[in-house]
Amino acid sequence: MFENSYKIRVSARAIILDADNILLCEFGGGQYYNFIGGGIEKNETAKQAVVREIMEESGLTADVEELVFSLEYEPMSCDYSGGKDHHISFFFRCNINKNVPPQKPSHTDVNPDDPTITSTAKWIPITELSNINVVPKISKSLIRYFETGIFSPLFWAENEQL
């Protein structure tokens, strides 16, 4: 029997637009921003996970539209720039269901390296993406995707060129 002792974290993340804004998690009052989402739990699909995470982190109900891209991060090959854990993230385009009233978020993310840094869901103007610290660094590819509908990410280690 094959036993894999190497752990890879698999997560589902949301790209949510409303007019000219994108919903992100702001950490530490703007130190950096991340995409709403998180780990896929046992007996849960990636789509179910992203819907749950959106509700937990923003209090909003969302519908999943499409898988836009996936991103793999392997820490050693990236000089640990994104943490110490190997992970794969699936990024879905999602729409807020405006027929369901927002609820109070039930979950606040914390920075695993510094638990005093917490997150808040926040609408950010798309025009500001180039001026803020978005992790992973895919702002240029996202802006190109919004303009063309085509997303062409590079590997994480190459993300400085995105």
C-alpha cells in the first residue's frame, strides 16, 4: 500500500467582482491582501469549500461560476516567500447572490506566522490592484483577465513578472 507522508494543502479561493471592485481579505490594516478562501475540508468539493469560505469570511452568499486557474506553491523552490507549506489553490470566479442578505462573518483569518495580524473582507477598486500588496502576486494577470477574459499565470517562482 502506498502511503504519502508528504502533506500538500489544497484550497479553494474566490475571485469576486462587483462593478469595478474586487473582494479581498485585507490583513493587518493593509499590510497585504489575499483572496477569500481556504482549505478544502473532508467530504467537501472545491466548489463547496469556496462557497463556505466566502460566507465565513465575508458573510456573503455566492454562486460559483467557473474555475479560472490553479496555482501551486512549493516552498523550497520559492525561497519560502509564501510560507513553509506546500499548497495548491483553485481560483474560482464567483458572483454574490444579492437576493440573500449579508450576514456577519463567522470567521476571521489570521496570519499563521503572526496571529496578531487578522483579516477583514474589503472591496478594493480594481484600479488599485497594482498599488497594493496582493498575495499571491498575480495582480497583473488578474487585470489582464478582467480586460480579456484570458488568464495565463506563471509558476509562483516566476510571479514577480506577472
